Amino acid sequence: MKARVHITLKNGVLDPQGKAVENALHGLGFGGVSDVRQGKFIEMKLKAGDAAAAKKEVEEMCRSLLANTVIENYAVEVID
């Protein structure tokens, strides 16, 4: 079983990396780009009995280590 985790900064949290990417894109001529936000993508294999158990385990990983839940949101996708 495989899990994918998308981690993004919460709305209202400053994103200096996203701003740097936006400025670089503007410098390359992509002037129509705005409000760039950067995040993290994590993919992992799991040994879990079913998708529900796998999702629960990955969500616990996110709360414990993978995401800073004070400033970040996360979304978990489990693929059989």
C-alpha cells in the first residue's frame, strides 16, 4: 500500500520560498503568475491491513513529525 502526503502552509502564514519562486518566474517572463505557495510532497510504502488503518497511521505521522500543525495543513491519500 502506498500513501501520499501533501503539506502546505496555512493561509495567512508568510511563505518566503513561494515569494522567491514567484519573483524568479516574473524574471523569466511569466508575469501572469501570482500568489505562489510552496509545500512538501511525501510518498511512502506502508504495511497496513487496510486503507483506513493506513490513513490513520499516516495522519498520526503527520501530527507527530511530518507537518508542523501550528502553521501547516496536510492531506493524506492512500492508494491500494
